[in-house]
Amino acid sequence: MSIHPLVRFRAPILFEESAVRELCSFARRGYETKFKRETFGFLFGTINQEHRLVVRRACYYRGGEKSRTGITFRDWAMIRRVIRRRRELSSRLHLRYLGNFHSHVEIAGEVFKGLSPEDRESFLYDPMAIIETIVFIWAGPSKPNRSIAGTIVGFEPRTGYNYRIRVYAKRRSGIRQVRAKVIPSGVVVIY
């Protein structure tokens, strides 16, 4: 299937550290709810002079029906509210809407590690979304998980949670995973 991307850009997708912290915080919120739930929200940012997408903010969206295995928008009224909300946020933040994020939570010791068919379909049919980002979260050993090329990994020592962030984009050859990288702020926080 040939897809005509909305915007041409170069990889990697750059994430500000604050946006990565927001994504992990939202994933943790869903993970810690009773029966665990996926989370959902929007990504906002810019396109820099090198034609790279820079994710500057992640904003949680309360709407939709969230479960352990997905987020559902069951009717057109719900979908119109989603679109209206992301336009409002884009205007208020003075940033471009880049796409959506959602989490995949650990269930019975396993985390689904890719885009589900429903994830692909909703991303494909959202004409304004340039990227789709998944934040995987699971409880693990008290050491950081391995970095895999093109993904952002994190470990939270206080909770023992592991995070892996993957980014997908619409390319002419279909929906493909693209490399992601954190923009270091140069600030070291000492607790």
C-alpha cells in the first residue's frame, strides 16, 4: 500500500527531555490505575531547519473509553471532540500537532511490542497525524533495560518501572518505525 505522507521529514524524531518525562508520567498513570489502562494523548512540536520533527510537548486526553488493551472512540461525536481538543491545544501552545501517543501496559508479565492492527488503522486514517508514538511500560528488575537502536528507553528506580518509546511514521512504503532520540538539555539534576 502506498501512503502519501503529510510532511516530509528526516529521522530521527527528536524529543525534548520534558516531553519524554510527560510521556512516561502519563503511561505510569494508566499503569497504576485499578486493572491497568492504556493512556492516550497528543504530541505537539515543530519542524526544525534540518527537516526533523521536534516533539516539545505531550498532552494527555481524558476522553475515549480506555481499557487494558486499547482506547476506543465509539462514535463520530467523540472523534469530533478529539479533533477539536487537539486544535485548541495546538493554538494555545503555539505548536504544530504532530500525532498521537498511547501506552501499552504489561498484562500477565507481557507487553505487546508493536502496533496492533487497530493502532495501524486509526493512525492511517487520521489525515493530520504525522507520527504515532507508543510508550511501553512494565515492572522489571532494579536495573535499566537495554537500549535498542532507534528507541528511547527509560527506567524509574523509585517505582522499578521500565519504559520503551517507539515512533512510527507514514512513509510511501507504508507505516514504518522511525528512529527516535532525546535532545539532551545539558542540565544535570541532582537530588
